[in-house]
Amino acid sequence: MKYLLAMHMDPDVWEALPEEVKDDVMTGHGEFIRRIRESGEMISTQALDAPAKSAVVRVKDGVPAITDGPFAESKEFLAGFYLVECASAERAYEVAAMIPDAGIEGLGIEVRPVVFFADAESESEFTG
């Protein structure tokens, strides 16, 4: 089963951390990636830019409207994610706990099962 491990960021928590802790978190991602590649559970990962650089697109009456900023006003935001393949939800929780951000008080990793998956290489049909 595929799981999305969403990393949520609270900028106030992050900015309050000492530089050496921030460095440990960032370098810890490299070790985490190595471990889940070796276990065969890694599918992909992406880090996202700050919400201030995002836009929201909504279509009303066939006309797109683009607004600056995040979808919802919130202090916390989605900072990135890992897409993994795990044998069980329990294993996905174990993998999520290995992400360095999970060890920082005030940050967290959301574990969500994937119910539909398509990529550029695989043929798949949406039956939703």
C-alpha cells in the first residue's frame, strides 16, 4: 500500500531552533532517504517552497481566477512529502517516525493512505 507522509511546518517552531538542530534535521533527510531506498519503500519525495510563493486557482463560470498565497490562512503549512510503499499502516508509521522533523516538538508528519496513484510511466485508469 502506498502512503503519503506529509511534512507540516510551523515557521515559528523552525525559527526558534538552534542552527545546529536545523542542520541536523536537513542532513537527516539524506540518511532517511538512503534507509528507505535500501528497504525498497521509497517512491519519491518533494520539498515545497514557502506559501508566500504559492497561488490558488479557482474556476467560476468557466473563467479561472488566480489569487496569491496559500489555499487557507494558517500558520502551519505543507512543506513537502515522501511517497512510500509499505506493507502496513503500522510500518508507514514507523517510517514516518524516522523522518527528522518528527522528532521536533511542534512539527509533525501526517500519514495518509493513497487511494489512487498514477504517474508518467505507468498506465492506469481512474475508476473513481
